[in-house]
Amino acid sequence: MSTPPTASLPDSVPQSSRAPEIDPTARLVFIINAASGRNDPDTTRQVVEEALKANGRTGELLFARPDELARAAQQAAATACARRTAVVAVGGDGTINSVAQAAHLQGCAMGVLPQGTFNYFARTHGIPTDAAAAAQAMLRAVPVPVQVGLINDQVFLVNASLGLYPEMLQDREAYKARFGRSRFVAFGSALITMLGRHRHLRLRIELGANAREVLTPTLFVGNNRLQLEQVGLPEAAALDEGCLAAVMLRPIGTVSMFWLVLRGTMGTLGEANTVESFKFHRMLVKPRLAWGGHTVKVALDGEVSWMRAPLEFRVSPKPLYLLKPTVEEGTNGPGQGSA
């Protein structure tokens, strides 16, 4: 594993804004992805309402379809700011990302009730993956600043990528629709995608005054310590320095790709000489696109979209204020929890 020169790295991310104050008498605003997670809407409503009642709190529950999430989250975050309360995301990492976009922009506090497959963001911050336990812990939590990654001013909390990884996510959704939502299905579909044929990206990467041309099947940028630690990347610790972690694969064949997958499952990916990883605070990526092309397919926290090139990856100078459980309240450590 080699490490290219990086731009100057700050000791910490600036946090110019103060944590928002929470009025315990104000109604919380819940944004619930009606198509996400293991629980049906009635079960989710019951869990939330029981937790609110047990803690003497009130809340407004808003169910939204996936295509409505962004708009509903913006309205909910504006309402939360006006009430001096928090907006709460109920769903997987994609749902959490939509609500985080709005909460980060509006400056209100945000809570999380995870209902996804991997729940990396929730588990990293000690939020229980059991809905009832997460609700109880969230209602006793206080806003804590957490690092936010940006790609062209779009928020990502777990990862952002281009190349092979977005293709893998699209295939995973197709397999989930056919075989159901589980970690086994997610891993199996990822393996099939990675061992198939795929194009290489030609990228110009600029880190401060340093620039170089690379050829790679994928560029992955991580902002989640748990995910990076699980595959064995030493740059996981860079997140504590106010940095992001980048991972690139050298062009390799199918057999080598298979061994990389095994290394990832064993937590030794960082030891592979075909993997390059490094930390950074700001990185500009210029893909070589087809004639007339201006956009590139990217993945943000498990959701695939198209963004205009070039792509600027950086740490936001403004944190997200998360309702994070105390050690006593969080029943799951970062490496625990179920899908």
C-alpha cells in the first residue's frame, strides 16, 4: 500500500456554529421512510408513540415515499428549527442521508432510528439497532457535533464513491427486490458484481498542489470509522483528525478481485499491494468523460445519482448535530448490532 502526498491536514474540523438548543416541551418531527426497514408502518408508529409517551414527550410522524424524502426532510427540518426541536430520521443509511442534508443545511439537531441493512452511521455512534431501544436512547440524548463529508456540497455521512461501487449498489437493489433484504443477499450481490466485467476510470486527482493521473475501477471515500475498520484500512483513524479516507484499486483481473473480496471479509484489505489508501481534507477529482459528457454516476450513503464533474470531496467546516446516546444509554457499541 502506498500513500501519495496529501495537502496540509488540520488538527480538527472548525466548528463555528453552536449546538442548537432543544426545547423538551416541543414536538419532535419524525421522517419515516415508508419503504425502508424490517418494520411495517403501523409497527414503527407504535414503537415511536410508546417511547414518546414513556418519556413525556410529543412528536409528529411524517411518512414519506422514497421520491418524497428530500422534500419532506427539508420541510421537517425547517419546522424543527422553528420549534427549537429535532428532526428524526427513521430508516436506513439512505434515509438518514436525506434527513442529514436538510438538518445540516438548516442547522437543527437530528436524531436517528435505524432500520437499514448495515446501519453503519447509527452503529458508529452507539445508537441501538433495535427500534424501541434507539427511540428511548434518542429521547434522552443531547446534540453532539459529528463530522460531515461533502461531495460538491452534497452531504455524506458514511461514504461517497464512483466507478465499481455505485454499480454494485444498483445491482444490490435489484437482488434485494428479488431475494429480500438481508446482509447475505447484499454480500452475494456485491461479490457477483465485483467478479464481473467492469470499466476502468481515468481520473485526475488533485491534492493541494499535487496532481496525478490514475486508472482505477473505483474510487471510494469513507467517512465512517466502523466501515473502514471492518475491512482493515488504517486510515480509519484519520477520521479522528478531521480527515476523510480515500481508497483506490489498481487495475486487476477477476482472480485478484476475488482475493481482494476475501481480504475485505477478513479485515486485511489495507495489506493488499493492489489497494491504495490515503487520508485527505480536500480532494478534487476530474474524471475523463466521453465526448460531450458533463456528469458522472456517484453513490452517496447507498443511494446512486448523477453529479456534475469535477467532483470536490472535502470535510464540511460545519458539523451535523446528532442526538447521540451516552455510553450508558447506547446498548450497542460501534461494532455491534444486527442488520
